[in-house]
Amino acid sequence: MAKFLVQSSGPLNGEVLISGAKNAVLPLMAAAILPEENCTISDVPDLQDVTVMTEILTSLGAVIEKPAPHVLDIDMSDLRTNVAEYELVRKMRASFLVMGPLLARTGSAKVHMPGGCTIGARPIDLHLKGFKALGAEIIFKNDVSVEAIAPPEGLKGATVYLDFPSVGATENIMMAAVLAKGSTYIENAAEEPEIVDLANFLNKMGAKVKGAGTDTIKIDGVEKLHGAEHTVIPDRIEAGTYMLAAAITRGEILLRNVLPDHIKPITAKLRECGVTVELGDEGLYVVADRRELTSTDIKTLPYPGFPTDIQSPFMALLTTVTGSSTVIETVFENRFMHVAELNRMGANIKIEGNKAIVQGGKKLEGAQVIATDLRAGAALAIAGLVAEGTTEISQTYHIERGYDSFIEKMRGLGANILKIRD
Ligand code: EPZ
């Protein structure tokens, strides 16, 4: 098993190129199932999750080529099956995103139930509520796999209210609805930038999706879709992670390939702590040059609120600023697994339900810690940058499945981090 060794590093300096967004490219790849023609997706991040999605699409009959670095040609003209194999689906929850496009294209789909993970049960009830509203019959096969079958006359547009603005459910229902007869309205839809990116890609294929980025999305079904080309939006969570690495080391970095609108809540909170965040011609400057930063409070919410995926890296920063901060997690039911690990490094964090109270300011010490999910792993890596001694992080596969070239990018900024084989 690989481990990361992190040692205290001076203030980070230099520039980092942000990759295409993991949470955009996965639904975009699933959407390539819909047309019977080739789709080209550019600025694809080099991630294990992308490899898994490539394997799943290939198992369904896709011919996938990589004509250039970070470019995928996905040709699904010869769709062989609408059953996503257990062996592949169990590797990644986002595989469930093939359900909607398979149902739309072939009239039925069978996918293994995506498991929960350390941050929560990760149910799929809202995805299935949408498929049912469109007329599909849902059949559970002894709690292992779920099948959706459209009626003989095909799916029919409907109005679906999401009890929670679920990102995955919004994406899956949008993809299921693009070939349905009539109009579909998704109410209380997720508003994340990745939803807008998917809607733009679907519309390039000839779909009629309106309102993405708001809480109500209208999809007018069309007969057929054609191939399209699309470039993935930059990864706002990767950007936020490097912004925090600069802040925690009181450094000064430049981020290239960032859409400032997508990181507004992160920028606002870093400014509250006293970090300068400025947009320049070259990209986004984050400047915390040796400043005494102040504490602040964060509460995670669906977009445009503060992103849950930045909660743990931001908490790492808060352990290093004097004063008390509160962190409230409202999106996932168990996303404080990194607290015990940060406390092993000398942090002083108490949990009360979905609230963590951080008493910051004490110097962190290196320790042996475990990455419990990819964002917690990133949080521990940036905490290690300012801890006395060496921090040894295990289960780093979590980090590498979600951050393209994490070690190289961090070292490029002057971080003392390396990967060892245990
Ligand atoms: C997406 O997960 C992201 N993953 C997550 O990123 C991100 O944290 C999350 O959205 C929230 O922004 C991808 O896009 C691949 P949700 P998703 O459905 O779609 C409940 C990362 O670190 N819910 O919006 O699974 C659910 O239990 C990952 O990159 C239901 O109750 O998130 C959770 O509490 C982690 N029923 C809440 O909604 C459902 O049918 C948010 O889940 C679906 C979800």
C-alpha cells in the first residue's frame, strides 16, 4: 500500500494548473451513452475514477480512444448491453450515473446498487423517484442490483420534486428525461456548476435542457441525439484545496484555469480569515504571506452555499489560526472522520452532532494518520505541511482517485511531500 510522507514546508510559492473537474467529467462520460455517435471530451483529468468509468462504458460496448493527453473519444454507436457489471460498479459510486442514460437510450437499465461509504449511506431513492415519475418500473434484485424498465410506449415527461437537491439525482434524471415524450420539470434541483456543464453538453447533442444552475430545470424530450464535443469545466474543489494549502502555509500562489464564480464561497471565507484572493490576467492569486490569520465559521450547504467537499481541508486551516471556529456539516451525515486524525496531530476539535468546534492556534505535530475519504486525505496532507516532524498518511488511494497529479502539483509549489510504497 502506498503512503504519503509530509514534512513541514515553508510558505508555498509558485503556480499550479487546475485540471478538469472530477465531478463534472464523470456525468459527462455517462452522457456519452445517449447518442449513437462519437463524443469528444477535452480537459479530462487523469484520475482513477475516470479509468473506472472508461472501463464501465467499454463493458457496455463503447469504443474509447485517447487521441491526445486529457482528450477522450467515446463512441457508443454499438451499445452491447444495458447491464453494468458488479465488478466495475462496486469500485465507484458515480457508476450509478449510467442508469439514466441507459434507461433513456434502451428503455431499460440494470445497475448494481452503489454502496455507501465512510461519509454516509449515500442512498439513491431520489434517483429512483425520478425514473418512476417518468414511467419506469423499478425492480430490486435482492438488494444487490436495481433495474429500471420503461413502459412499451417509452418514458413520458413528468414533474419531479427532489426532497434534497441531490447532485447525482439531478444529473441522472436529466439524462433519463432528454429522450422522453413531452416535458420534464426537476424541482428543487441541484444548482452545482457540474449540473450546468452537463446540461451544456446535452444541449450540444441536440437536447433541450433549460434552467440548469437554478432550482428548476426543464427538459423537453427530443427524438434523437447526435455526437458532440465538450471541454470539462475546471475543478473548483481541487482549486479550493490548493488555495487552502497556500493559506495554511501562509504562502503566495497563482492558480491557472479557475472560474472565480465557482469558488465564491471558498474565496469569501478565506477573505474573512485575512487571506488575499485576487483575480489577475494570469489567473487567481492567493496571498497569505506570513500573515496572522483569524478564525471564522463555516456551514456546508448545497451550491451556491459553502461546498461540503472543502469542509475538511478548510478545517485543517482553522486548526492553525488562533481562536475558536465552528464547522457545521449539513450535506452528509458522517463527514467528520478527519477530526480524529487531525486531533492525533495535536489539533483541538470537539464534535457536537453535526457541528465541530475548532480551538485553533496550537502547533500541529506530525503523526501516522489515515485518509478516510479523498477530501479528508487532502486535509491531512495540507495539515502535514505545517506540522512539526513527519506526517505519514495511509490509504492515499482515496486522494489519488480524486486529485490529478497531487504529489507533483504540491511539490511544484514547494511542498515537502513524497509517496512511498509500504
Ligand atoms: C456529488 O455526490 C459529488 N460526487 C460529491 O463529491 C459531493 O460531495 C456531493 O455531490 C455534494 O455536493 C460526484 O459528483 C461524483 P448528493 P452525490 O446526491 O451526487 C442525499 C467528492 O469528494 N441523497 O448531492 O452522491 C445524500 O445522502 C464527492 O468529490 C439522498 O438522500 O451527492 C446526501 O446526504 C464526495 N437520496 C445528500 O443527498 C438520494 O437519492 C447529498 O448527496 C441521493 C442523495
